[in-house]
Amino acid sequence: MYYVTPSEGEVFKRFSPDLQKRNLELRDQRTKDYEVFLGQLKEYSKSDKPIWTAAAEAQAKAREELQLKETQEKALQQKMREEMRAAQAQGR
């Protein structure tokens, strides 16, 4: 079975030139994503809780932070609109 299975290099050489180019372009992003994933797993494993529980809590926390950020941005946009309307009203 070992002799039948091609190596990674042989498989890569069989790709079309477009696929080879795309694979090389995305390789750095894939390695970065994998490193981030491993870092998250290491953080989750430091907890006494099971990894899936720690991951779910981290996702919930990230969602809450995103919602808070969106709320703050909307409030800032609303404030800017009100200031612009006030400036327009004074200019007339």
C-alpha cells in the first residue's frame, strides 16, 4: 500500500498550473489559521472543563463582544447624525 500512495509532491505536480498557484497563495493563510486553531485548543485545554465546553464559552464571549462593538458603533453613528442635523439646522 505504501508504494501505491503518491507523495505530496507527486500529487502537487499533477495539479493544473492554476491550482498549483492557488495552493501556494493560500498555503500561508492555512498555516496561520491552523496555528490560531492550535493556540485556541491549548487555551481551552488549560481549563478544568472539557474542551468543547470551553470552546462554546469562548464562542459565546466572542459573540457578546461583537454585539457590544456593533451597538457602540451604531450609537456613534446616531450621535454623528444628530450632530450633523444640528449643524444643518443652525446653518439655515
